[in-house]
Amino acid sequence: MDDLTISKVECHDSLLDVWEKKFPTEKWHFNRDGIISPDHWERSDLKVLFILKETNKARQNVVNAITNALSSKKSCWWKGKVLRRVGRWAYGLANYSGEVPSFKDAKSFGKEAAWSIAYINMRKTAGGSRTNKKSFDAHVNEYAPYIKRQVELIKPDVIVLCGTFKPVKKHVFPEMEHVCKRVHKYNNMLLINAFHPAAIVKSAGIYHQVLDSYHNYKINYAGEKTCT
């Protein structure tokens, strides 16, 4: 399927179907992902998409895995850094009203907020504890039209680039415009350049990296094309 045909696919599930057919499934498992709960997503005033690189060894439907993690009190995934931090960021962004919600509240209500997110990996297969930069970059370059169309079909208001700013800028949305520190725009979408949620930094610090960047944009540059 050529790039023009991909750009005309109008259904998210159909896009994943054709993507999976192109994927070398005899070698790799195709991990489907996307909106976690369509009902929660539709009710959200601010629709937030998180873009990560790849799963760590997991061979699974990511939406189902996150749904199970949010439904279970004993989920190993929820006990890890990634999903918990994503949930906190989602809470902060969804409840921003001119001031950054407290980290304490984000910790308390992050799990509930995670129901309303979209969550995708750029490479729809398992990697390892560390991403092979060379093979990952080649993969993203090859599948960039699919990644771009998936984002367009999800239609987020805000995208949090979880350690994925460079490959997104290089291969997927090279036209994105810098607005202010860690904040870019592409069409009607706002993109926040954040560390990967598993980064070895304090949870409160990485929460404020995301939320303070958003706050800075909202109070100083909202409505402006670029900053000086």
C-alpha cells in the first residue's frame, strides 16, 4: 500500500489491519494499540495521546493489556513506572484550569485518568530493556506513513512524546513548529516533548516537566504561532 492510499484510510482498526498485513509477522508479533476506552475518550474535554517507542518484550494487544492493568488491583504493569506516570500526566493535563494540579492529586487519581487516554508505540513489536537506536530509526522511517495516519485518525488535542521527540520530528511530523520550551504544534495538535516515563528521575520532577511545559504554553503562548 502506497503512502497516498494509507493517507486515505478512514478507520483506525482498518489501518491496523493493513499495517499488520505489511508487518513481517513470521518474525515479529504485531502489538495493536490506540484509544484505551472509546467511551471515556469521547467524554474527555481534552484528548491526550501518549507516543512511546516499543513494548519491552511484550507480545500482546496493548489496549487490552492496559485495560486489564486498570481493572486489576494486582497488575504488575500498574506497579511499574510507565503506566503510573502516564496516568498522572493524563490527570494533570485533563484537570488543568490555569494552574497545574498538584502531584499529590495526580498520584491519587492517575489510574482513573488513564482510562481516557490513547497510547501507541511507534514500533508495533517488542524490543528489549534498551531500544536499538539504529534498527528503531530504520523501522520508524519505513512505517512513518502508518504512524502519521494512526495519529490523525485518533485525533488528539495534545500529544505527549515520551522520549520520542526526535524520531517523530525526523520521520513523522517534520513540519511541526516550535512554539516554546518543549512545546510544538502540528495542525491543531499540541506536542509536548517529555522524557520517557521510565526515565530515572523523580516522579514529581517528570510530572512537572510535562505539566509546567503545558502551563507555560497556556499562559504565555496560547494563540501565538511561535515564541521569540
